[in-house]
Amino acid sequence: MAVYRIGSVGLGGISGGVHIPGIRASADLKLTALCDIDEKRLRERAEAYGIPEDHCFTDYRNLIACPDVDAVDISTPNNVHFEIAAAAARAGKPYGIEKPVTMDTAEAVELAKITEDAGVASMIYFSYRYKAAARYLRSLLLSGRFGAIHHVSMQYYQAWGLRNANCPLVWRYVKSIAASGALGDLGCHGLDLVSFVTGQQYTSVVSHLGTIVDERRLLNGEGTGKVDVDDFSNILAEMTGGISATFQISRFNYGRGNYQRMEVYGERGALVYHLDRIPGVDELEIADESTGGKYVTVEIPQEMRVDQMQSFADVLNGCGDGLNADIHDGVVNERLLDAIIESSEIKKWVSLT
Ligand SMILES: NC(=O)c1ccc[n+]([C@@H]2O[C@H](COP(=O)([O-])OP(=O)(O)OC[C@H]3O[C@@H](n4cnc5c(N)ncnc54)[C@H](O)[C@@H]3O)[C@@H](O)[C@H]2O)c1
């Protein structure tokens, strides 16, 4: 296995919380360069991770050009995902990129073409594919034990949008940076996860998106600015395999930190995946004949426990387990997000076939 030298672009919350700890924990990855437009943050992170000054950049193009960077890890806000990933691919460097992968379908399709033409590997960080309970749910469903799946209902709830949380107009509320609100931030994960665990695709969607707090205080403290993205997205989806699925996605759910619940109802039983019922913990309940029809929490096999950034290393080394999302899954996800936005605007079903 080769050790890939990683340059990380965008050193905010998810970078410091997940990407860089994961890169540093992997024997197959080495963090060699950093980039952020915020010079103070760049300096702090460089000191914390021991990266020399000549490997720290405020322009991602210089990081990509650095000869000590073999692959690029991208965790900037959504509006610059495309240009950074495209530049990495054009330079022949594989990339791992945050979700939502791009601002819209057109960008995702173009990025897929650039990636394919360059012949480089890509990975989209659909992080919940790496939850052991979700992986176990997937393997149980695909084993056929529960028969045909009829219904899936997915909730993804956070609370930080609520008025009394008093969050200012951060980039996640600004369409020109985020593309959409709760939909692209949380919904894209839920939509990907349901397709991942069932192995089925979306064929049509109808949705209701809305904004609850449409004005928020500006970050500099002077006055307020307009929120021009959704605070919640409720979606009804038809999927292949005859599944009727529902999604409730919102940042306005009191007491919820990063709460997910997915109920799956099959011909011969049901499964419930939970995240954050106990803070940070993923769990799986099963009900079928073997449990006497009762819902019981099951033990998750050890082999279901995988790490997202180690999976990125495996993708780079050409030995991924096939369960990672690449840019083509990113295109599917972006098509879906665009269809959901369109459906809410025209108040009609939108076909994906
Ligand atoms: N997979 C997940 O579960 C998950 C969780 C949180 C965030 N995310 C995604 O990760 C991305 C970043 O989110 P975050 O919460 O870390 O944001 P953040 O605001 O905390 O950090 C973003 C960082 O990018 C920097 N930046 C902005 N433009 C840049 C540019 N052109 N070049 C270099 N640096 C730039 C900012 O200065 C900041 O330090 C978003 O796309 C978000 O949707 C994914």
C-alpha cells in the first residue's frame, strides 16, 4: 500500500472534527499541506498539525501544485467545491470532497466528466455510509431476509435554526454559497443513505420546502440579512423496487443535535436505524419472526465498523470495499436535490427517469 500525501483545503468544523483526525490516524495517509483563506485559522492549524510554513497556502491552486501533495481533501463551503475538485483532477490528483458535492446538477455533471477524462479517483464524503448501524442495516436488507421493502421513512433533525438558538446569517443560510438549506446540508445525506441501504434508486419526487426564519442578524453584528434557502424539506419519493419513501429534514426540531431515524418496513419484518438517540451513538433495532415480532436492539458486528478517511485511503490505493460514493453518486444526488427544489416550486411530482 502506498502512503498518499494529502493536502487539505478548508480548515473549518468538519476538517478539524473528522477529516484531519482521520488522515492523521491512517497509516496510509500523511498530511503534508494545508489551505484556508482565513490566515489566522491556517496558522493555528499549521502549528497544531506541525505543517511547515512553505506547505501552508491561502490559494488552493498553490496547494494543488505542491509536489508533496498526491491527493486533495476538500472541506470548504459548497460554492467552491467544484472549482477546487476540478483543478485537482485536471492536475492529475485524486480528491475527496464534502457534500453537497456541487451547487447544482450541471456542475456535478461537468466535474464527473473532468474526473473521468483525468482518470483520477474521487470520493464524496457521505459520512453516514460509515455508521456501523447503517452498514449492518444495508447488509441485512440486501440479504433478502426481510423480503420486499415497501416503505422507508427517514427523519434528519437538528435544532440550531430555531429562533431562540439565535444563530446569525452564517453561510449555510445564503443561497449563493450553500445552494440550498436543510435540503443540501442534511437532506442530501438522508437521500443518499436510503438509496445506499436499500440498493434502490429514486424515480420521482414531490416535496414541500419552506423557510421559517427569513431574516437573521448579520455576522458583523450590524443589522439583519435575508435567508434565501429552505429551513425544512419534506419529501415523498417513489423508488425502484416498489418502495414509497418519505423524508422529513429540518433544522427546527427542538432538542435534536444531529438526530437521524430511518424506519424500513419489509414483507417479513422491519428495521429501525437511530443516530443520536443517545448522543453520537448509532443503533439498529429489528423486528421479525426471530424476535417474536418485537423490536429489539441488535449487536452490530465488528466488521461493520469502518472509518471514512481510511476508506478514502483505500479508494486512493485502489482497494476500496465498493461502498464509497464517487462523483457519479454525486451526480445522482445533485439531480435529486434539483428535482426536489423544482417540485416544491411547481408543486408537482418531478420524474427522475
Ligand atoms: N459530511 C458531513 O457530515 C459534513 C458535516 C459538516 C459539514 N460538511 C460539509 O463540509 C463543508 C465545510 O463545512 P464546515 O462546517 O466545516 O464549514 P466551516 O465554515 O466551519 O469551514 C469552512 C472553511 O473553509 C474555508 N474556506 C472558504 N472558502 C475557501 C477557499 N476558497 N479556499 C480555502 N478555504 C476556504 C473557510 O475559511 C473555513 O475555514 C461544507 O460543504 C459542508 O456541507 C459535511
